[in-house]
Amino acid sequence: MVNTMDKISPEVVTGIQAIIKASALCQRVWSDLAGGESIRKSDRSPVTIADYGSQAIICKMIRDRFPNDTIIAEEDSKELRKPDHSKVLEQVTHFAHAFFPTSSSKEVCSWIDFSSNSITDRFWALDPIDGTKGFLRGDQYAIALALIENGGVILGFLACPNLYMDIHNPFGERGCLFMALKGKGSVQMGKNGLSEQPLSVSKVKNPSEATITESVEPDHADHLTHQHLAQKLNISKPSFRMDSQAKYGILARGEATLYLRVPSPSEPGYKENIWDHAAGSIIAEEAGGKVTDVLGRPLDFSCGIKMVKNHGILVSNGILHDVVLKALEM
Ligand code: AMP
Ligand code: MG
């Protein structure tokens, strides 16, 4: 439960171990195969060997430790089991062997399918690779895992294997792990879970000094509306485009002041997925930030896979939240 969870609770220990392994698997897929083959899902979005491998490992580790917990994750093994995709399945199994050496392809598929579609009072939300398009481009991506109880996120992890540790040293060490516990703050660690540092959002009070972060993909957010908002608030710094929930991470550590996600005109009624925001939102909030939709409503993780009661996303350092909400009413 919320107040009894601490850094040595089994949820935290299992979550960190799982996300570190999944992150290492993704990096290996990238370094061995430059991303490798991908499969097109029914919505035309890509899913890679790394998405499947990451989901298999994390689901297995959570199921082994918490057999009664529900996991809601983005992928399933339906496409992977098709004979046309046997080479991809072979590769997924090969990369999983680095962590579970005796696993068969059948077992790997069954781990992926530990994921369920219906939420319960307590569940884990997992995006095995958030920002798959970023992963394929060699840009930012994240492995995002959160624990939700009674509709509230109580624990969140984000592994960002390509993100620099320190903004002042962008060519220095890469690979960050973010973690937040409800009521206990947010921290950043190195990719092996060491060198923990507490995080806090930027203290910027004047909207004109804000730095905006937004999606790279124009289909995921309305860049033009974001630009109009920036003009309205006299923000002169160019927006920082970045794939995945790494945007929540850079906001939590004060490098960005606002994360804007007004729905794209290509899909104005788009409803966000819980796994795209659960982990990131607690990391931003526990660092002192504020997270709502673009109408100022709290994010609702209790409706199912889709956040049907929300429209877009607004994340801020807290101080600027109301000013931005007001400016969005244009
Ligand atoms: P980002 O890297 O921040 O652009 O977000 C990546 C996530 O965008 C993916 O995990 C998708 O689930 C999600 N996504 C897909 N289509 C849309 C859309 N039309 N609007 C907003 N998000 C989307
Ligand atoms: Mg995603």
C-alpha cells in the first residue's frame, strides 16, 4: 500500500531488477541488429524484437514474484506466433536467453501473454518500449512500468537507455533510470540502478523563460497549437522534441518546464493509453510537477486501457500550470 512501500519493498526491488534487464535487452537488440526486423500491428504501428523481449522478461519477473497481480501491457504474442514471423520469434527467444538461458519460444510467448486487458484494483501498467519509432531511429525511447492501486499510481519506473545523465554533459554517460514512490519523491539513477540522485522540477516563474518539450511525431501531438501557445506566452526558446516518456524524466529533473500534448489534428479524438503516462506522471509529480489533461482534469487510470475521461496531457513545474491552462483556452 501507498504508505508502507519503501525502497526495499519487493515491488520496488522486482520492478528495478526487471526494468534493468529489459533495458539491457533493448540495447543489445540495438547494438547487434540496429533495431532489427519489425512487425506492423493492425493499427500500422511497428513492434520490434526488443518490444517483445522487454515485455516477456518484465512480465515473467512480475508474475514469478507477484502471481496474483494483473499486468496490463501493450503487446501480445498473436502476430509473433504466426509462421510468417518465425524468424522474429527466434530472435526474441535468442535475446531472452541472455537472462533466462533455458527458455523456449513457447515459454517466451506465454510470458508476453501474461498481460491482460481488464484492469483490477491493483495492477501493473507496462509499455515494454515507449517510443518504438524513436528506438528504430536510434533516438530516445523508454521502458515504462508503473504500479496502480485503486486508480492511483503508487510506483513508477522509467528506463531511458539513450538519455544523457547530465544536461551539462550531453556527450557524457548515457542511460538513466527514473523511479518515483507515492509520497516519497523521485530519483534518477544510472542504468545499473546506482548513483541515486533526488529530482526536482524547474523553479521558473516567468512563462517566457519556460522550455517546452513535445513529441517528435507530428501525429502524436498538435505542434502548431503548441507553437501558438508558446507565442502567446512569449516563449522564445525552441521546443525540445523527444520521443517517449523520457519527456517526463527531463521535466522531473528541471530541464524542461512544460510537456505539451494537445491531440494532433490527424486524430483529434485520440484517447491516451494508460501505459504511456502512468510511470511518467508519478515521476513528474513526485519531483514537484503537476500533471493533468489539457482541460485541467486529473489523469484517470481507472477506466481501462484507454484514458477515456481525459483529453491530451499537460505537465508543468506546477508554478506555471494555471497560466498554461488559461492560455490553452484559446
Ligand atoms: P511520443 O513518443 O511521446 O510521441 O509517444 C509515443 C506514444 O504515442 C506511443 O506509445 C503510442 O501509444 C502513442 N500514440 C499513438 N498514436 C497517437 C496519437 N494519435 N496521439 C497521441 N499519441 C499517440
Ligand atoms: Mg508507448
